[in-house]
Amino acid sequence: MNHGMPPLSRMPCVEMRGARKAFGSTIALRDGRLRLCPGEVHALLGENGAGKSTLVKALAGAITLDSGEFWVDGKAVQFHHTADARKAGIAVIFQEPTLFGDLSITENIYMGNQPTHGLGLLAHKQMENQVAAMLQRLGVPLKPSQCVNGLSIADQQIIEIAKALVQSAKVLVMDEPTAALSKPEVEKLFSIVRSLCHEGVAVLFITHRLEEVFELTQQVTIMRDGCHVFSGPTAELETSTILRHMVGRELNDYYPRPKASAGQVALKVSNLCREGVFHDVSFEVRQGEIVALAGLVGAGRSEIIRAIFGIDPATQGEVYVHDTPLSLGDPALAMASGLAMVPEDRRAQGLVMDASIVRNATLTMVQRLTKWGFMPRKAETDLTQQWGQRLLLKAKDLTLPVSTLSGGNQQKVVLSKWMATGPKVLLIDEPTRGIDVGAKAEVYRAIAKLVEEGLAVLMVSSELPEILGMADRVLVIHEGRISAELKRDEAREENIMAAALGQRSAFHHAPVPVVEAIGH
């Protein structure tokens, strides 16, 4: 990969050595090291809590290191404020753009950095011309006078890039930039990043998606427990090597296969429709089986499982749980019938972030546990501990807010909440979105264990390796219809993508594959 990149300069434009930062008794950064060279895309990898965010904040001047050195173009410097980092040519683009929605693109790009005429008046025409030239350079059809409100996340990120370039940034830090982007948007962003590298910009790229590392980057730095553990060329690495450095152990069973055979039909969906969204969807999921819904963003994957659970109304069709018809449109009845639903956005839809871990883990059981109008604390705690142990939940104090947990442990709390109900079928949307590699492996093992115990799982995922690694069957959705049904030995990336794009394949059922991240 990485074709067409310019010859790389080995003199770093920014270097960090021996960085250390503590917050009270917590040491967030023990030995931070980083070496960014012009014309390179450099991946920064590590599990949540590895120290990446602290390193980036120090690089941006948002925090001051307790000890360590910064070198810019061969000279030792100190960053006390974000202005120091900007002056050194370092710009950070966060996962969620930080733009003012009511202002124009030009006003956002020049916020706090507006050029003026001799009389002190703002040079509006000069700013608009420079922004127009910058947007043309980046290859995006946006107008400088456009209001930011209503722009896609992808376009807002491009505006953040333009803002950095106007300030003559020579180092661009991109923190999880592709998390909310579709595949075409990711490809567009990568094209822009490559063109910036041709112009000599150094890019620090933070991601949990290893396929993006191999596609885009030339160098990799890996952190673990606040320490630098590896730096080297991407071309010399394999996925297994990266995972071993990140988690400190081998992950040979990264996608564990449940030791179970498909049993009785647990979920049957017949001619399910929601007008304008999906049509004539029919399939079955058996006990001890994982079925994945694959497809592009907007194909209707999430909408299908939301309608099955009753969150969104279906206009026609039937759903059966173990041959018992389910009354559609009522999540409470769906729960009572044996369905459980882990939503795509765990923070907004699956958890009450300010509530305790124990309260979140028992939200689905309030009525069953309540006696005489009171919820016994011991019953709550015992249930949380039971499922916490089974799902390997890492939590020092169950009374702390669930917001204090990592993304992977938050997902385990959501799973605990639903598994406590004793479901027959688990509907799970994007099971590992936004969590690190080690936590993903633990979530996969937890799901595999539940499947071995007879649970039926219907999973929506935008990550093709996840689908290929976990699913017994893959149903590919194209424009609201099932365009292919693939057994495990038939599912390949090229087949899934072909079916996701509505193309016929050599398979009788119009196939579907799994590459990196369909739609994300």
C-alpha cells in the first residue's frame, strides 16, 4: 500500500523524548516518545488508557509535562500553552469537529487569526479568496460563505484541516478522524492526507482500525500503560505483531469460534417492511448461531433490528420468537418475549452516564428486583457482580458513575444489563464501535461464551473483519433488501462488497464479503 508517497526526510520536524505526566497519584504518561518526519503519516496506537490522549494534549500544549523534552526542527522547546504549539506549527483535529455552526466556513477558519487592513478593519475579501484557494487545493466543492450548520462531519473535518493549513501547520494530529465517516468519505480524507504529505506535512494518525494503519501510514508508534513500547516502519509489521505490542500478549483467539452447533429457530422474521426504509426482509436465526447484517451506511441494517425490537414501527411483516408471534412496536413486549437489544450508541442509548455502574447494570431488572416499592441494594450488587464476573468487567468500585469506565467496560455493562433478563435472542448493533483492540477481544469472547450457552445473536457491524471473524452467516443489505445470504465458508470481502453495492456475484444467493469497515 502507500503507493506514490514522496521520498521521506529522516530529520524529524517534531520529536518528544522521555515525556512524563502525572495527575495526582495517577501516572498517565511514564515514557512518551515520538518522532514525526515531514511527508510521513505516522500511526499512534494503543489501548484506551495507554497514554495516547495525554501525549497528544502535551503535543498540543494543552497540558505541561512534568518532565521530558520537545524538539522542533532540531531545537529544544517548551510548550506552556496551546499558542506555543500552534506557533511551532502543530495543529490537532479531534474526532468531533469544534466549529461554530452559526458562522461561515471563512469565519471559522480565521477565528482568532483574522487579517486586517491598515485601518484595523477585517480583510474580508482577502480571507474569502484565501479560503477559496485552500478549499480548491483540498479538492472540496464548498463555498467560503457557506454556513457550517448542516455540513457533514467529513466536510467539517476538512474545514478543520483548512484552518490548520491557513495557520501554516507543518504537523497535523488527527484523532480518530474516520470514526463517523462512510467508506467514500474515508477514501476522500485519505486522498487529502496523502496530498498534504506530498507537500511535506507530517501527519500523526490515531485510530483503532488496523486496516487503516496498513493502508495509509508509513511509520507506527505503539504505547502501553503510559510507555512507549515500539516504533518502526509499517511495512515491516503484521497485524499479530501490532496486537502483541498493544496488549502485551498474544491474541491468537482474537475472533473465538463458539463451540456450539445451530439448534432450533430462535428468531424468525417474515416479510418485514418499513415504508421507505426496508422491504420484504425475511430470515431466521438459530440458537447457538451468530448472524450478521452487513451493508453500506443507509442500507437499512440498524433500522431492521430496531423494528424487530419495536423501537421503530414496521408497516407490515411478522416476527416470531421460538414460534411465538411477537406484537410489533412494543419494546416492553419484545423484552418479555425474550429479545435483548444493545444499541449502536451505548453512551446516548444504552447507558445513563451519570448513574452508577450497578444501577446501569440492573436497569432492565428494576421491576423484578423491587419489593414493596424498594430496590434491595444487595440484590442489585449481587446481580451486577454475577454478570460482571462472567463478562470480565473491570471496575474498582461499582458505585462509581459508569462514565468512569473505558469504552470496552461500558459495553460490558450494557451486555450485563441485557443478559440479566435471560434473553433468547440478542440483537447487537456495532458491538465494538469506539473500543480498543484488547477490549474488542474481550467482548468477542463474552459473546462467543453466551452463544455456546444457546443464545441466538443477530449482529449489525460496519467492520468487515469482525463480520468474517464472528458470523456463521452473513446477510447483506442493499437499499433496504437482502441482496445476499452467505454461509461462513462463502463470505469473503469481495463477495460482501459486491452484494452491498447491489452487484450480482457467482454465488447463487448474490454474495457479500467483509473488508475493513463497510460504511465507516
